[in-house]
Amino acid sequence: MSEATYNDRLFKRGLRSFFHLARFRWLELMLNRYEPSVDLVLELGCFDARSLDYMTSKPKKYIGFDANWEGGIDLARPKYKEDSSIIFYECTQPEDFKLSDDQIATCLISLETLEHLPEKDVASYLEEMSKIVNGYYSITVPNEKGLIFFAKHVMKFLLYRSSENYSMREIFWATFGQLDKVERNEHKGIDYSVLYKNLCFYLDPIEVVGIPFKRLPCSMNTQVGFVFKSKISRKLIKVDAMCD
């Protein structure tokens, strides 16, 4: 029996599909609310460009960057081959995440991607995105700490026999929110509140919300959505007031 594809595993059915599709529904809401310019939209971690199906208006130009793990770009290129306004580039290091000198994007999307970047490269990606985008940023990352982490970890083990290489000690510390004591490896050990503070160094924060249940605190959701805007000369919103 062939191994299930990425799309089949995440989006085909059940609760897993509900939670993974939630980030795209959130994206649609954010684009409706803030109405960013879509003259040039960048997506970091585009996979097969599913986000285009949730955009409220078609971008004049869209550039998707992805590492092409599990062939996401290979799926996207044939689908959009007749549309010259949609372009895809493989991106596996910060040096790949570039635009030509005369290009400035007006909107950036990055859904469940920043946690996959090597920790040593995150600052370089954030700095580069702050230089090449003048407009709104819609970013989501998973919640991998607290009771939500523990519940997800148990469910993954029971349903998929996946432990994501956590030791018992690391499960304990992640459950109590002490992610500095958990070895980082993609999802493992990512702290959304630390990432938020790092993003605030480069961008102006606009909104932070839990996904999929926006009325609950971020800590009680499986994902966290951030809306940022390019820096302007104004006092930054206090970090702790937005991101618990």
C-alpha cells in the first residue's frame, strides 16, 4: 500500500482536516478584514498554493517559495502553468528567499512554516521578509506547549503512533511551558510567544488570535495567527498584552 500524501494526511477527512484547514479559513477572514494590497503577494511555505483558493481577490502577481518537501511545488506548477502571474521558487535557505532589486511585495503569507525553519536561519528569514514586503503579513504557527501540546501529543501517539522524538522529560517541560528545556526540531520545541517577540523586532504587531477558536486564549488553541504590518514610526503595542 502506498504511503498517504501530505494533502491526504492533513486535509482529507476528520478532525485533523478541520484543524489544518482552520488556518486557511483564518487567512480568508484576515484578508477580508484588512484588505491588503495584492499587487505582489509572497508566500513562504506555499506547498501547492492552496492559499490562493482562500484569497478574496486574485493577486496581480503571486510568488510562492517552498522547500518542495513531498513535492508541493511539483503539484502547483502544472496547475498554474497557464497563468504567468503565478510563479514558484524552491527555497531551502535564507539566500533563496529574495526578490529582484526593483521588486517590493505588498502582502506576505506564511502558514505553519516558520516552525520548520532551522533555528539558526529564522532571524535571517525575518530580516529579509521585513526588507522585501511593504504591507501586511499573515502568519500562523502551531501551539506546542501547555495542555494543548499534551493533548495533541497523546492523540498523535494513540492515532498515529507518533512521538516526534520527545523524551519523557521533554514532554513534562513542554506541558508546563518550559520550551527552553526542549530540543528544537521543527514543530518540537517551537514557542509561539518567543517567535512573536522576534517578529516584533522587525514588524509592527496588529493582531494575535487563537485558531480555530478565536474566542479562546491562544494557549487553548492548536494554532496561533499573527497579523503584522511593515514598521512605521509609532509606539509598538505591548507584547504581553497581545500574546499570552
